[in-house]
Amino acid sequence: MDMLFLFFDISTGEIFIILIVAFLIFGPSRIPEIARKIGRGMNEIRRASDEIKREITRETDKIGKDLNVDGTNFNEFKDTAKDIKEGMSKFGKDVKKGTD
């Protein structure tokens, strides 16, 4: 919980003032209800972020299997990328020579 407050850079005194203002505005009967709603919202955000992480992991695993990282497909992909890079570098040098 302290990390959340460090993220927003809120001191203990500021938290205390916020709680007093909330108490004065909403009254003692509504504060537990509001706290539950905030807790549910934070829980929903955490669940959504966990789901996004799982989806990213699942998709990257699929891509890794499709590329066959341990096999020839990935090596061929790296070699092709290297050839393209070398070709573009040579093309850039030729263009530079032509403009000089």
C-alpha cells in the first residue's frame, strides 16, 4: 500500500487531510460503501492487467513456436534480416557516393 502512495507522492499528513474531507463530505455512514467501491475498482483493474499480461505471454509463446526459435526457421529469419541490413547499408553508401 505504501508503494501506491509513493507513486502519487502523497505524504501521511495529506492522506489524513483527504480522509477528514471525505468524512465531512460523505459522512460516516457512506465511507465504508465508498471504500468498498474503490476496493472493487482497484481489484478489477488488477484483474484486467493480469489478463493483459497473460494474453501477451500467450501470444509471444505462440510466436516463438511459430518461428521455431531453436530450429532453422528462426536462424533463416535472422540471416534474412542480416542480408537486408547489409543491402540497405550498401545502398545507403552507394547513394551517398552518388550525391558527392
